[in-house]
Amino acid sequence: MKRKLGMDTKTLKIMLIVMVVMLTMQGTAAASGPFGPPQPLARPAGGLHTGIGYWLQEDKLKNNEEYISRQQQVYSELGYGFQRNWDLYARVWLASQKLFDSFNPTTAATTTWKSDFSAPWKFFSALGIKGFYPLRPAFGIGAFVQGTYYFSDFTDNVTGTRNGAPFTVELGLKSMWDVSAGVGFQATVPWGINLYIGPYVYYTETKVSPSASIAGLALTSGETILRNNAVFGGFGGIDVPLSRGFRLQVEGKYADRLSGGAAVTYSY
């Protein structure tokens, strides 16, 4: 029996309902990196898969104030699938970190030569597990859990004046981590293309550690925690077969900020 590639009317209605719910959701989270299609990337009999990708992430981190965070991430992935229903995967990344307006003075007596925290590329890694259940030949549902930990601290210096006296202070973002979990709906359309969409919950935190306390600079008032309370977000993407086991994934996420990226994977 040939595999059915198209979506029937009921399946299409389910996808449209999920999309509408996602577009009307409110949140403030954009978890590190892509989640990928709900169905594991391994071949039907299972086995290894690898990939490389790029991800541009924007998020909002807050304590008393709210700051927009932006990361550029380049990663390599290794995973093992169990008969296209379960998948374990690990990623190693390089990420740059920017925190907008984090050095903006809050008093007229304090001035700084720049307003944004900016740190170069650092290593981090992610682990994840996903499971998939086919409801129809061309439609199924999956769930995942993914966690990320940054092994290196992000640091940046800012110089300025306080009541005319010069200062230099180093700000560090230490022990950054996040965890996310979600559900994805996947439909297969002609040419073996997979479309997927779903909601997720997410939490992250990092410790802010300044080298000195400067009046008029909010993040230098002592060690604090920047965090994102666990909230709902939405993600969606497309998984396209290329040739000889290669596939292309393009994915986006949206809660309060938009994030997205692309990856090329290979199944052995």
C-alpha cells in the first residue's frame, strides 16, 4: 500500500485551529535553538543523524527592568533515532550575546560610552528527547523536552563617569541555562515535505555579576538574577527532503520576540 502524502480535510482543519491558537497567544519566551520536526530525523529503521545549523534568538530577560536579549548561534547536532518514534540528541554550539540598553544610565550624574552589553562567541550545549505518535499515515503528534547550559560566562566592560569621576566596570552573565517542553503537530504533504506547528513552555535564568557597584547603572547594584518566567510560546517549521539522506529544516518561534533559523541534517 502506498503511503498517503496529502492531508485530508479533517487534518487540515486541525492544523488551522492550532495555528490560530498560536497566533493569538501572549508570552515572553524564545527558547535556545530549534526544536525540529516532531518525528525523529532518523531513517525508518532508526539510527544516527547529524546536522549543522544557524539560529538567531531574541528573548526578554528581566528582574526589576526588562532587557531584550539577542544571540547568534552556530551549532552541530548528533542524534540517535529509535524506529522513527523516539529520538535522543545533543548539540554543541557557539553563541554571541547582546543585551540591549543594559548600560543605559538611570541618573543624569552617570554617563556611559555605550548602552548595550555585547559579548563574543562562547561554547554551550543542549540535550533533548522527543517522541512521536502517528495518528494517520500523513499526520501525527509529538512531544519533546530540551535543555541548554552555557559552559562559558558572557562578559563585557563599560566605561563612563559618575559625578565627573571616571569608572570602568565589568558585567558578567554567568551560569546561563534554559529548559523547554512542548507538543508538535506534523503533517506530510506531497514530495515528502513535513509541516509542523505547536506550543511550548520555557524557562531560563542567568546570574548577573558586576565587578563594582555604580550608582545610576541598574545591573551593577550587586549580584542579581535575570529570568524568564515559564510561559507559553509557539513554533512552526518546514522539513524538506533534499537527496541521499540530507534534509533541510527552516523553523521560527514567536512569543514576545521572533526567533528563527535553518539547519541541514543527514540520516545514516
